[in-house]
Amino acid sequence: MTETTPLAASTADAATERLAGWVIGALTVIVIGGVALAIYGPHGGHARGSSLAARDQRVAERHGDRDLTAHQLKLSQLAR
């Protein structure tokens, strides 16, 4: 019969390996969550209003109607 060799030399080493596994797993979850939040989280704007309609209104107020159509076209292209 063959003898099995434990992966860790002692119980303390095994506990250290388990702790390291938990730490690596927790850090992985934090990183993946941060990336997901950066990708899918709220983007842009400030307290005054970050919606596209509010932005369109601010552009119209600043530039008049001449640039609003170009701005809306750019936004529709970005949304695709």
C-alpha cells in the first residue's frame, strides 16, 4: 500500500494555506466587483442632472439649436 503525503507539512501550514486561499478569493471578488461597478455603474453628470435630457438641455442653452442636432446625433451613435 502506498503512503499519502500531505500537501502541508503541519497543521499550522495547512491553516496558513487555507487563510491564503480565503484572502486571494476575497481580493478576487473585490477586484471583479470593482471592475463591474466601473463598467456598469452610474456614469457622468453631477447633482444638477446627469440624464441625457438634462445634458441636451444644457447644450441647447449654451449653443442654441444649431448644435443640438449634432449633439443628439453623436449621443445616438455612442448609444449603439
